[in-house]
Amino acid sequence: MSGSMPTVYERLAPPAALVDAALAPSRHSIFWLEDAPGTAYPPLVADTAADLTVVGGGYCGLWTAVLAKRRDPGARVVLLEAQTVGWAASGRNGGFCEASLTHGEENGRRRWPDEYAELERLGRENLDAFAADVRELGLACQFERTGTLSVAVEPHQVDWLRGEPGFLDGPAVRREIDSPVLLGGAWDREDCALVHPGRLARELARVAAELGVEIHERTTVTGLDGRSVRTTGGTVTSDRVVLATNVFPSQLRRARLLTVPVYDYVLMTEPLTDAQLASVGWAHRQGLSDLANQFHYARLTAENRILWGGYDAIHQRQVRGEHEERPESFRRLASHFLTVFPQLEDVRFSHRWAGAIDTSTRFAAFHGLAGGGRIAYAAGFTGLGVGATRFAAEVMLDRLAGLDTARTRLAMVRRMPLPFPPSPVADLGIALTRWSLDRADHREGRRNLFLRTLDRAGLGFDS
């Protein structure tokens, strides 16, 4: 068929009254951060000095601080965070810790075909090292290496999965997760773990502090000047600097057009009763993701809540609090949840929230050096940073030390992505891309001329 066809979420949309009832108790609050005990760290209030200053208290900065102290226990490491540890993307994501460093095999093979095998090897080594760190450092982050179940919810998507390792036909995939819309799936058992995002951030901070890292929350960096890191509370004189600021504007002008903020929206259910959970199955607790361009992701928490996110990806020019409350996105998420799990129509959502993803034009992280090799930075994880930030920390520490390693030799590390054009050109291009991806989902995945042009230019992405 060549025309536009309704998706399963349009064909089987639940009544509006069910959506309203499911959303009614929800409050705009980040479940992961509410559920993550931790220590508050004092702001910087005087000038100080450091061997290494880390700017940013999310996963990337925290891993950098921890690994730096492991490499050199005597080094003085200072970490500066403008808000609180894990406050931004690190406390708001789905908790999928993947081996992939390239946002999936297709994106990796398209962009780095000659070194993809090495990138795959290093990614798996990084996930194994992450798991070892969880054990050895005692990170109480609810780590579960249960893998990911990628599912087809439209007939044409089943063909994409045939021949994949771990392929499951319709009856088999519904024995894993019981939903009438699941037509097939592939279970990757090894290359993804699930974590509690907020607890991971707070636990990394705890370990960093125990290793001697000086953590300062509510301390905004206002500028870099030579060896001086200026902040709202004082100046840190530092030999080396790591910038781990994710989606927020970089202190380096050269990096400011390398990412744009794209908002992702999330719902969390109340804990399922034993009967509700039995109606769904999900005994193996895998992560769940569908194959559409505008895709959903879902997982169980330790207390059997269901996190349900994705689909809408809304570009904004700036990171601002008002972008986080978007009723139409939360209603769409609730409607799609009830389409996938009609047996859970009596389940209510307790939390709703959003966060900004640091999207780059290559849909995977980039790694840079500045200041004559004294400043390292990484960003652009594009929603896949839970595991990749640990790898980025290793890369930055290698490069600051002048080491020649398998990581630093990668073309992915040595070459930067194309920058986004300034607004409003970027706004128009991103809006057209999103419209085209939605159209492809309505046309059995067929990509229009605009998407095919992006693919040829090396700017395309297929989730």
C-alpha cells in the first residue's frame, strides 16, 4: 500500500475517559529523584585549587571524578554542579544502560563502518566494566542485566526482526510481555542493563566523596580563563578541566552549536498489584522498546511500577522549566500505554516529568580537547548516555593524560560532528525531520525524499 495508514495507537485508541482517569492522580515530579536518598553537598564559598576540576554533576562528571581518583588517589579533584547531583538528564532518564556507544548498530555502521567492530567490542567491555564497578564499589542502584526486548507493533516491523538473534514470533513475544499489539520481538539478553537513575547518580557521588573528591552543589561555573574556573562562589585554579555539562550551553564557544535540547516525556505508574502484574507477565523484567521512528520505551521498577516514555521528542531552543509540562504529550503517552496494556485500564499514573536530551547531528557522543590539551569535554549522547558516559570519562582522562589508547585512536573520538545551524534554520530542519519520521511510521517505514537526503548527507537516523 502506498498511502498513509493509521498506526496501531490510532486504530486502537482508548476512550478519552480512560485516559483522563489514568492521568488524574499524577503529579509533575521526578520519581527517580524522589526515590533516591543521598547527601547534600555544600556550595563553593572561597577560592581553591585542584589538579582536576570537573564541571557537571551528572553521570559523565561523576564517572570522571571517580575514575580519576582511581587512577591517581593523590590527585585533588573538585566537582562543581550548578543544581544538585543528578538533577538533569541523569535523574530523569529511563535507566537503560546499553553497551552501544553509537546509538545502535545501524547508526554505528553507517557512520564508522571501518571501526564498528572495535566500537562494538569497546562498548561491551564498557558495560562489563560498569557491572564490575557496581559490584566492587557497592553502588546500590538496582542494577539488573535483563536485556532489552525490541518489539514490532505493526506488521511491516516483524520483517525487520526476522533473522535477528533472539527473534520471537507473536505468540512467543506475548509469553514474555502480554500485550495484544505485540506482533514479534527480539530479545537481546546481554547488551543492556537496567538501573535506578537517581540512585546511580547519588551513589556515584557518595563513592566520589569517599575517595576524596570535593563536591560542590549549587555552584554555577561562569567562565574559564587560562587555569581559572570562575564560579558564583569562588575561583578554582586547576591544572586540567573536564566539561560534562550535557545539554546546557558549553563554556567553550566552539561547542555551543554541537547539541540542541530535545525534550522527552515520561509517565510512571503506581506499583502494580500482584494480579495486575500477572496479567502482563514480564517475568524476565527486560527493558521494552518498539521499532517505530517515534518509539516508546518501558521498564519495570524494583517495586513493579511501569515507566512509560518516549514517542514525542520536542525540540526547544533553550532548556527551560516551562517546557517540562506538556499536557498533550502526557495524554498521548497515557493513551498509547492503554493501547499496549488494555488489561491495565484500572492502573493510575503517579508521576509525570520531562527532561532535555543533548542531541547531536550524529546521534552519539562527541569528544573534544581545548586549551592546549588541558580541557576535555564530551556531550551529544542523544538519550543513550547511561553507559556511554562512563566510556566518555575514560576517553577524557586518557586524552588529558596524553595517553595513546584504543579509545583515543577511534575516529569517533578524534572527529567532531557537524554543528547544527543557528535558529531559526535548525528549528525548521528539526521540525521537518520530526514530521517526516511520523509520516514514515504511517507509510510502513518508507522514508521520504527529505529523510533520504539526510541519509546521503550523513545526517539521517533510523531508530
